[in-house]
Amino acid sequence: MQGLAAKAHDVFSSGVYLPLSRLQRRVHPARRETMSAYQEGMRFRRASAEWSADLKRQWVLGRLRFLLRRAYAETEYYKTLFDRIGFDPKSEFTFEEFAQLPILEREDVRNAGRDLISRAIQPDKLQRDSTGGSTGEPTEIWVGPEEKGWRESAAESFMQAIGAQAGARTALLWGHHLDPVKSDNIRDRWYSFATNTRWFDCFRLSADVLDAYHREFSKMSPACIVAYAGALADLARRILERGVRADYPSRCLVTGAEKLYSHDRRAIEDAFGKPVHERYGARDVGPVGFQSAPAWALDFQIDWSNVLVEPETSEPNAPILITKLHADGMPMIRYRIGDIGRFPSASRPGNPAFKLHEVVGREVDRIRLRDGRWISGAQMPHLLKDYCVKRFMFVQRSDYSIELKIIPAAGFMSENQNDIFATVSANLPGLPLSLQMVDELPLTKSNKHRPVMSELAMSRGR
């Protein structure tokens, strides 16, 4: 009986709710532009699936010229920049000339403020977002209807390609909307039911929690699991440890948010008997690349019609630069995302790469609780995202105590310290916490800021 109910739910989500939702978005004035961009993104990816590399390059160059001309006409930042360096966006510039443009840093985005936002988009059509702050300093961005639709279609195109159609039964081993306190209101429950998804918190894990998740997944029998890489690896190791059988998911495993390390991939594939599709992206740029056939190759196929991905240098391992080709709200041209990529041998600055051999992501430590549970370091930035914080660093000492150092930004209020202390303490129960306001934070030996560090030994083989 339970199986029949689940199948009926599948039919409702894919055959009733989603078509009606898209129809409503097509006719709703506030959502029409985004839906139109979503449909165009889906259509274009299907039409261009068999294009040659030369045809792709030709299309990207044309789109790039349109983008730079629009950025010059609609934003104060790029008009000032192009005039200052003597670049004429109306010229028929080449990829090599494009490579001479300055790199956009996160600090540039923060300093530019509204000068980087398009004057052509009505303010009520812009959606505010920010990076998760995994580098220790969140960056605010604004997304317009066109970019939003293309982002949505990027994610759906990939899932369709690996056999997970919209409305398929999906378990999300993820942060619940990335909020410190997960939301469970009626609207959220209805959305999860209608889209046939269930959320499982990946930030607070223990052996007991993993066992409970295994039981729930076995009952749910999802077609797909979408998960933080580290959390799925922890579940896989727990399954292997106990010697139990995981007869789920029926179609695919997808990881994101963290780099999927080779030893974690092996554990996941051993536990579930299926290859893992890793996807790469970021809050500030959206989906970037996907592993479409991990059983054969671990290359990331770049979503080239939505983002131009290029290496900063001609070295095999180079910083990744991204230009968002449909950024109508806030153009971001040659933006340094903060990761290192292993590019194909012929890759050059300014020229689009259509695949990446590997992405070297940021490794984030876990915070250990005394009872054996742990909390992903990826959650820590989200505890502070509502406060005026410039940079921060969590350090867990060998006695389990936590030191939190904060560089306050303009607008930080003295009472915010008490609020932050209460929020962090509630999420790290039983751990002594000290909070300190500082003017600067120490860097790693490679001169990088590491927002979460732990002196306690990790048990995942890193």
C-alpha cells in the first residue's frame, strides 16, 4: 500500500503539480520573465547538444560581445572601467582581447555596491543573494529574471540528463535552506510534498542520526539522493561499517557544496553500488559544471551557454575565472571564484573551456561535539550571515573549546556580539565559546584565509 501511495505521489508531482506550476509562472506578471528565460535555457541546451567546439566558440563570442556592450550601457562600474582602460565594447573584440580585461575580485564586488547593478532592471525584479561565506567574507550579489531562469534550467537540464526528471522522488541530504534553525512551516512542507523532495539535515550528524537516515531512505526509496559530499561519505561509511544493505537510490547519486575526494567517492560507490555525479557551482555564479558520466570519466562538462569558464593562466592548474553570460541584474566579467581548476592542456586565458578535468575545492574542517556528533564547518558561515561581519575564523582547540574571532564591518552593533554568542552557542551545545573582535586574522602558510579550523583529529582519512 505504501508503495502505491509513493507511486501516486510521483505521478502527482511530475504530471500535475509541476506542469500547473509552470503554467502559473508563465501567466503571472512577476514571474513571466524568469519562466521565459528558463524555457529558453532548456530549449537552447537541447538544440546545441551536438554542436562542435568551433560552433560553441562562435556562439560564446557573440554572446560575450552582447554582454559587455550591455554592461557598459547599463552599469556605472563597467562604463567607468572600460573608459579608464580604453576598451571599446562596441568593437568586434576577440577572446585574446577579452583576456586583457581586469579580473573582478570579490572585494571589487563589495566595493562597487550599486554601481555594479544594472539600471535597466526594475529593483523589484532583482533577487538579493550572497555567497555562503566559505572564504570567511560573504559577498552580496543581485540576480535578475534572465539569470535566474538560466540558472534554474541549468540544474534541471543536468538532472534530466542523468535520469532524474523533475518530480522524481528525491532525498536532499543538505543544509535545510542553509539556515541556523531549520524551517518547517506549512509552506515548506507543502513545497516539499509537491516537488516530491524530503530534506535531511546534513549539518548535525552522529552514528545514531546516520542510522536513522538509512532507515528513512530505505522506506522512502528515492530515485535520487542529492547531498553534501562529506555527509554522503559519512552515511556510506556507516552503512559499510554495519554491513547493511542500501538498496536506494534507484537512479543516481549527486554531490555538491564540497569537493568529493577520491576516498569518499570509493566509499559511496561501495556502499550504494552506483557511480557518483559531482556537480560544481557557487552561490555567486550558479551551476558551473557537471560530471555526466562518472563511470567513464570524471571530467566536469561546463554549462558553456550560461557561464564562460577560463583559466587565469596557461598553467595546467590555474585559478578559475567565470563570466556569467546571462547576468542581467549584476554583470560579473572575469570573476575570480576562488577555486583552482585542472584545465585541458590547450586552455588559454580569455578562451572558453568546455570541460574541467578537476576542481580543487576548499577543504572545510568539522566541529566536533563531546558526545561524538559533529557539525560541518560549512554551516559556520551561515550562523553569521545576518550580521555585519567582514571576516571571521572559528578555531576548535584540542580541549573541544571554540574560539571565534570576528573582524566587524560597518554597521556592526555592540549588541550583535550577544546575539552571535547566543546563536553559535545554541548550535554548538556543550562547547566552551570565546568571542573576540579583532582587526586582522592569521593566514595559512599558503597566504589564504581559512574560516574553520580544528585541532581535533579527523576520522575521515584526510
